Amino acid sequence: MISLLGKKYKPIALLLLPLALYLGLYTFNRKTDFLDRLATITGLEAVGWIVYPGEWIQRTGQGLWQDYIALLDVRRENKQLRERIQNLKIRVMRLRSRADEAERLRELLNFSPPPDWNCTGSRIVNERISPSDVLETVTLNKGRSDLVHPDMPALTPAGLVGKILKTSSHFSKLLLLTDPNSRIPVISSKHRSKAILKGRGADAALSLKYVARNSPLSEGEIVVTSGLGGIFPKGIPVARITEIERTSHSLFQEVKAQPLVNTRGLEEVLLLRQSKEHKQNDLASGHSSLLRLD
């Protein structure tokens, strides 16, 4: 009977117990404000633990995004700076090239040709194509229409380069003094010993032929054109003597020389042309070979 009553009123007891507990806590709180203070503290702590991680995530994410955007800006700026530096380097190279060209042209313009000779400038448009080429030649941008003819001397302010080999209407072929077919009558500037300067190829020293064994020469001496043969005017510097060998079994000395002009780095040359009066005098003297034209 008791157990039946217990089962019947058990739900009511479960309902009244929380109600009684709540009323007790409510009455206790009204007197002491304990629960209000507890709720304030615990609520603030709960809010803090909930809000702070979200705030940290937002702040960190925003910082990372700003750093990423800033990094992109830095990369873009670095790329622009690198491109600008590259453009400046190219500009400096061009300016240096123009300055070097201006210096070369200034030297050419300031060059004074020998008496009774006129000079005209010409650019090199093509060098020797390959080492297998037969001749040491370069192509110039002037030909017969510019009054260029075979055997015209070519030089720079530093010294002789060679002579014109053949011409067309607007271009000409210049035979360099380093070519094995080149022969130039020369004389030493100090001892006045005569010789024939012969080319031996681009990578070999020049050779002075037919220098008598007793002819005075010295290493470092400059050889200049002698004017013999009627092709080159007298006194143009050609080469510097680098080696002299005298042997008892030969009538001639073995003499080597180095060109004063680097024929591999040429860009412009001067072509010498005899004046009309000088040509007429040469014709009267029988030197008509200077007037040959292709």
C-alpha cells in the first residue's frame, strides 16, 4: 500500500523539490545578492573565454591578411625596381657605347691626313665570317659611288689598318695588314732601316722581311710606311717591333712586330685619297697604278 502511494506521488515530489530549491535560493539571493554577484563574475568569465578566442582569431587573421597584402605590394615594388634597374643598366650601356663611338669619331675628325691626301670616314658593316675564310678582310659601307677604289690606304688615328682590295658600287672589301697576302713597305722610325711588313694571320705577329743582318734595329721601335710603291703615304705608323733574331747562316734578320691597331675591334676607318694635283704629278711620273678602278 505504501509502495503504491510512493509511486503515485513520486512525480509530484520530483516537481516540488526543484521548486522548493529554487524558492530557497531565490530567498537567499534576495537577502545576500550572492547569486547575482556569482552570475556577474561567472558570466563575465564565460563571455571573456568565448569572445577572446574569436577576437584573437579575427585580429590574427586580419594581421596575416594585411601582411600578405603588404608582401604582395613589396614583391610588386621589388619587381618594378628590378625592371627599373635593368632598364637603367641598359641605358648606361647604350650611353657608354655612344660615348665610346663619339670619342672614336672625334679622333677620326681630328685626324690630319698627310700633305696632298684627303680622307673620308667609313663604317665596317661585316667582319671576317669564320676562321676558315681565306682572306683577313672586312666589308666597308662605301664603294665606287663614293670614289673608293682598290689600293686606297685605310687607317685609324692609331695607325695603318690595310688597303682596299676590291670595290662594288656601294661597298668595298678591305684587306687587313694581318693577312698573309699583305705587303707594306716600311721603315723604322729611329734607325731608318727599310723592310717589307708581311702579315701572318690574325693570331700571329707581323713579320719584317728583307732586313739586312747588319741593319740597326731595336725592340720597341715603331715602323712607319716608307712611301715606296706609291700606295701608302710616307710616315704612317704601322707596328711596333717585338722580337729581333740574328743568325750567322742568314743574310737577313728575323724580326717580328705587333700591329698598332687591333684589327679585331674595328668599327670605323679612314680612307685616304690622293688630291687631284698629286694624282696629276704621279701620272706625270708614271705612277698610274693609283688610279685603277674596278
